[in-house]
Amino acid sequence: MSFIETDRLALRTWMPGDADAALAIYGDPEAMHFVPGGAIAPSAIPAWVEGLMHSSEGAGAGVWPAILKSERRIVGAFGIAPSPWGDSELSWILARSDWGHGYATEAVCAVVGYAFSQLHVRRLYAAVDLADARSVALAYRAGMRFDRVVRARHRDVLRYAIEAGAV
């Protein structure tokens, strides 16, 4: 069952059968290049998916797989998590094979709308690696604006923010 839908994508909860698709995303060193800790080992993926399933149960927030409706396959994962700065933080990752099709922009904008309209979040943040030009561009396309450089996850990151009512 999906709970966020766009023209091309449906976001839903993770399921045990999603491990192979998760490995294609979270196990890819290039897709995970800017993520602290890097690619996840294949042996750790089932527990990773299990953790994602449980983290979003009943909370309304979490990181969810984005299904390309026309092909019924997972192209990435997008969501909301508690932020170290209060409020909530956007999270996104897209399968390398699906870069350049606008899926990330579509999904992130839908998650922003969901966070403000359904979860009544006041402000969303995104922490972006200093060298991650694609994520900087995505943050701007989602209506976020640069806030400042902050320390997060043992490194300096660019912090972007968007307020409720800005979209």
C-alpha cells in the first residue's frame, strides 16, 4: 500500500522482499559515496531493510522505497527522520541507474508536501556533503535554501532548510 504518490512514483513501507532492490542502492559505492559510512555490505542489507521497516511503523515518518509505477521497481529511498537540530531532516538516495530522470526531485517534493500537510512539521532540514553538487541542486529544486555549514555525523556539511508554508 502506498501512502505518497506522484505521477510516476509511489512511496510505501519497506517489505522483506525488498532486500535485493535495497542492495542495488545501499550497496552501491558510487550511490553511497557522500553518505557517512559508505556502501552497506550485502550481508547487512536484510537487517538494514528490517530496521527501515520498524523505524517507520506507526511514526508516520521514516525512509521509504520509491517505486517507479510504470515498471513496479524500487528506484530509491526518500523520507524524514529526526534532525540533530530539532524538527525533521529529509533523507534521499537514488539508484545510480535512475539518475537524471527527475525521480529524486519528484520524490523529495512529495515528501516535503507530506511532512508539512500530514505530519505538521514546522521546518525541514537537509544535511548535504560539501562536495555533493547533485544533492545541493536537489535541495534547491525542492524549495530549500542554504542555511549554514554545520557539524553532523563527525564532519562539516551544508545545511539546507525549508519552512512550512514555503511550498
